[in-house]
Amino acid sequence: MAARLALGFNPVLPVRDAARLSQKAEQLNYESVWFHESLFQRDVFSYLSAVLLSTSRLVAGSGAMNTFTRHPLTAAASFASLSEMSGGRVRMGLGLGSFPTIPNIGYKILPVTETKPLKRLSEYVAIVKSFWAGEKLDFHGQFFTAEKLQPDFKAGYPIPLYVATLSPKTQAYAGSHGDGAILSPALATVQTTSMMVNHVRSGESSRGRRVDKASYLLTSVDEDGEKARDVVRNFYFFLYQLSDVLKPEALEGYGVKLEQIDAFRKAWRSGSPSAPSLVPKAAIDALAVAGTPQDARKRIEEYSRAGVDLPILMPIGNVGYAMESLAP
């Protein structure tokens, strides 16, 4: 198994439940817990505060906060406060934002020639790091301004900053300017993950450094491996990604035929209840950590060999069993 393991959760959990699961994660020796942020679900800072106050060793991270809904000064101050409160047990995971939802609050994502996501992200990071260092701020960027401001305090502990992105250029930026990279929000083949790792490494090489490479892995584990796969097969996020986001060509090397994906997509988009039954088993095995604990350990090791330093297991279905059976 990987030397380090983390857990990741979607913001669908009640905050008290997240704190309870984090206490269990600490008892089971997981290194950290990470929380996605969404525009229409629970707030990531509520999760982080509850977890850090409920545990004594566990690290907690945002995975990932977006660059639109909070000014970098506000985010920097919040994370510095969380770090102070917890004795340095917090990590900032930062990304551009969710493509389906950010436009719904008035921000354009495309075309990138106009929206310049890398520039937006780099400006955000520059302000955050200056605040944490206690430096006087006189920043004038295309997207963010922070002028004539002197922070009243600086971060008392180092706060690792992870860049979450699927873009090769931004992955390289994570390697050159971040402390870590979050490579996938949950679904990626080992081959795709290896390509993303190489993009990060190109950024590392440009500045002679090394950063932590984390990746979410959708995880379903049961004594009955097929039961575990059925949980994935009926999971809305997996079905949506397979239908509307993932490129089917990426699955061909794993024995998934294009006509199989086409048949599933037609059923899914027409609202047919038979759509989940059309998901090929090979697609589940290619994109998720699913099956018996032994199956899951082998899959996690494959991602580790591809260059993932910190697998972030995102358990669904039999969550408690997955946490216990895969614990470090």
C-alpha cells in the first residue's frame, strides 16, 4: 500500500458527520482529510474548522476552493487563522472553479484566451503568499487588487498550497510555484494520471524543486467486489462524468469499446432507468478503486507507481468498511 493515505469527501455530509468521520480517520492513521467546495452545498471553512477542533493530529485541506467567490486576502486570512488554531494542520487546495456552476454566478470560463485562468490563479497565489509572509501589499493585477494594506499578523506555521487543475499548463505551474498538485477530482485512469504527473514534473524541473502530488480516487469497497462496483455504477457523479465529461478514447486501452459508451450515453441522456446497467465493468475498473479490499489495494498501488504521492480516497457506499479495510 501507499505510505501515505488521505480521505476526501463531497460537501453533502452534515458538518457533525464530517467531524465524526475525521475522528475515525485519525484513529485509523490516515494522514489528512480533504473537502470539495461547491456553490450550492456546504461551506468548506465550516468543515475545516469542525474537523480541526475535533482532532489533534489529522491535517485538513480544501480540495479545492475556487478563485471566484473569495478574494485572495479573505482566503489567506481564513487559512492563516485555521493554521493558528490547529497548530499548523491545514492545507489550502486552490483551483479555478467548477465549470458547470461558475458561469451561473456571472463569470466566464471560456474561451481561455479571454479568461486567462493561469493568470487569474497566479495572481491569487501571489497575494495569498504575500499575506502569509506578513508583507505590505501593493498588488495591481488584471483580476485582483490589494494595495496599501499591511497584514496585522502573518501565518505562524507554513501552509502548504496545492493547485488543483486538469490543465497541462496549470499542472506545470503547480510544479513550479505550488507546494502540491491535486491531479483529479475523483475519476482518472492510471494512464491519464501518469500524464498529469509528468506535466507537474515539467514545472518541477524548470525550477529544480519537488512538490507533493495528490489525487482523489473514487473508492467503493465491499467483501463482495461486484456489490462494490454496483455502488459506482449507480453513483450520479460517476454517471455524469462518464456521459458528459470524460473522453471515451481514454478508456479504449482498458477494454472499453466506444459503442458501449455510446449506448450508455444515449440511455443516460434520454433519462432511461436502464442507463446504469449499460456501464461496462471495465469502465468502472479503469476509473475507480472498486472491488474487494485486495482489489482496491492493488489499484491504489497502481496510482502510486504512476507518481501519486498522496492518494485521496473518496469512499462511497460502505464508507466505514472502506475506511477500516484500507487504513494505512
